[in-house]
Amino acid sequence: MTTESPRWFKSSYSNNGGECVEVATNLVPLCGVVPVRDSKNPSGPALDLAADAFASFVTGVKAGEFGAV
């Protein structure tokens, strides 16, 4: 494991509607993971996604594969 701390951020598309997640992409070069957490619970658990899986998810979202919100 690394001593690098996650640098969390929310999408610029977040409108503070309470349904946001935060990601920390700074860990990709060192660990190959993108941690994801609930922005309403920053001290709660984070889910570490493999960088390629996260990239595929983002591509799917942009392509509308998960339906409209």
C-alpha cells in the first residue's frame, strides 16, 4: 500500500442535490485504483475500483448506457 492520501473531488456537474459521489484519481499511477465514496459520508467506507473498470463505467455513463436520471 502507498502512503499517498486520496485527493477527493466531486464532478463539476454535481448540483448539491445530495446524491453525489467523490473520487480520488490521484491513486491511479501508484495503486491502479480509483477510490469512490459517498460525499455525504466522507468518513465512511470507500470502494476501490480498478482504474480500467472505472474508465469503462465513465464511458458507459457518457454513452447513456445506464438510462436517464
